[in-house]
Amino acid sequence: KKEEIIASRQTKMFKKKYAQWLKNYDIKNEMIKLKVDHIKRVSKIAKQIAINLNLSREDIELAELIGLLHDIGRFEQVKRYNTFWDQRSVSHGVLGVEVLFEDNRIRNFIVSDKYDKIIKTAILNHNVARVDMKFSNEKEELHSKIIRDADKIDILHILTYADKKEEWEKEDLSLEKISDKIYTSFMEKNEVIYNQRKTPLDVLVSEFAYIFDFNYKYSLIYIKKEQYIETLYKRFCFKDEETKFRFNNIYEKTKSYIDTVIN
């Protein structure tokens, strides 16, 4: 009910302008469609996080707008490079800022320039492995944290149900191994260094490591309620005993961390 009350003319206008923007791209393309669906969910989750934080209507609407815009670089990435792999093309966060703020296209979505720096900062930070930017003010930090949490929540949703080959480049991961560095980094430091990943399972472990980078308790409550970690864990069966042992430890550590933060 609270969400319905907050659904204002402003947010309806954002969505209308976003729908108009999508006409620049082939929405029948499965890659484009995947991101359209992701963006809708992230925008909704960002709004839910903002509501849970008891933010003002202004900030709730801004969180929802940033949710709609955070992956706008993905459409141009597909159009130019036909890939979602930033390592093989460009950072989609940087590309999104370029698309929105070059020639002042951001005005297609919002008339006022009052929030431009916040929007730009949040989009630039949403997909970096680690935020090391110094924020100019609390609003920039707040909305960067909200969109990072919302984005990661939905990535876990996607990983839980997506096609394995599409996400990890192999349908059968049963013979794959977890690299020593990746396993040690996860278990001892609660992180994974992306450029150290060597195998599809290393990528999977880095996605479990998202858990350590959430900013709000509500986000972890959301993940636990939807059972993303449990369902993702059960998707895989390994033949190598060491891999079984390591993956189980990763799973148990993840669950324990979530429960500790929540409680």
C-alpha cells in the first residue's frame, strides 16, 4: 500500500520516457530483452530498498529512476559489440554515462539538472568490483549503495534461473575446478579478485562473493527470503571431491554470513 501511494506522476513519466528511449533498439533481440526485464526488476528493488530506508519521496523516486538508467549502456554495448562482457568491450557503466550525458540526452528523462551528478556517480559505481571513489556528498554515496544492492540482488535472481551455458559458457560444470587463489581469497578475505579468475567455477565463486558487498540488511533479508543462495547452490553437482568440499564450504560460509548480518 505504501508503494502504491508513492507511485507518483513523476515516476510514471520516467517509465514513459524510458519506453520511448527503447524504440532506438531492437527489443526483439534476446540480449536486449534480457536487460529490459533486468532493468525493470532492479528499478522496483531500488525503490523497495529506498522505502525500507524511510527515505523521502524525492529520494525514492530518484532511486527508481537510477534503477531505470543504471544499465542503459548495455543497449549500446549490444548494438556496438554484440556482447555483455565488459572485459571484451567497454565498461557498460562508463558507456551508460557517455550515452546519457553526451549531448545532454539525460534531459530526455528528467528536465532538472539538479540530480545529474548523483545519477552519473551512481551509474559509474554500480558495476565496479570495489567502490574507491570519494563522494562529493551523502546523496551520491546513498544512491550508489542503493543501486549496487538492487543490481546484485537481481543478478543473483538471474543466476538462479538462467541458462548455465549463457552465464558460465558451459552447460556442464561437473568437472570444473575452483582455483586455489580464488578459494583462499573467498574463505579468508571475503572477496574475489576478478582478474585472478581462470575457470567457470571461479566466476561462480565471485558471484557468491557478492554477498559480502551488500550495504543494507534489507538486501540480505530479501535474498534469504527468495532463497537465491540455496537454489543456486543446488543447481550444481561436482564429480571432483576437492571441488565438492570447496563449494560446500563456500555455500556454508555464505549462509553463515547472511544469518550473522541479519541477526
